[in-house]
Amino acid sequence: MPRLPGFKHSEVTKQKIRETKIGIKNPGWGKYNELNPNWKGNKAVYSAYHWWLKNKFGSANQCDNINCIYPRLIDDGRVLAEKPKRFEWALIKGKQHEHKRENYIMLCPSCHRKYDLNLIEP
């Protein structure tokens, strides 16, 4: 971006530019933990906990419901689904959204909906 004629950076801005050019940065940028200057701890919003889970523990990759049955059959005997295409992190009932892995379980979408509607207990 070209500078405007007569425009001059302040000394503080010049120092910041120098530091970024030589690689001196805040060590927390790009991190998903307490080092990040935008970290809100347990005051984070709902989606932030799920981002934290995915970045810290990876995507959910199994269903922790012991009664989850695949392949699923419909009434006339045809196979409805061989296996789930995706899995989701679900908050365990009675637990609070916190940065703790033990507060969440992995479920397939079908079991997750049933769990939220109190139809199953994994």
C-alpha cells in the first residue's frame, strides 16, 4: 500500500514494524490456550468451547453410546445407514461448559439428538 504524501509513522509504530519484521511477536498469537491475549477462560461463548475441544483433542471420531447400533435397519429390512458420516462433541448432562475434556463425550448425530431430548443415557 503506497504511503500518502507527507505521512510519517510515529516512533511507537516504527518500533512495532521493526519487531514484526525480525520475528518478535506475542508468543500467544495462534494459540488456543491461556497464552493467547484474547483468552476468556470460562467466560467464553458456546462455540469457543467446541473450537477448543477440536483444536486440543481433534474432531470427534466415535460414538461413546454403548447402545448405538450400526448398520441401522428400517422396518422393511433395508439398511438405512452403514455407519455415521460424522461425529459431534456433546456436553455431559449436569456438567458446565469448561475447558475440561471430562465434561464432554463423543456421539454420532443421531445419539446426540436423542441424548439432548433425554431419550437415551450413554
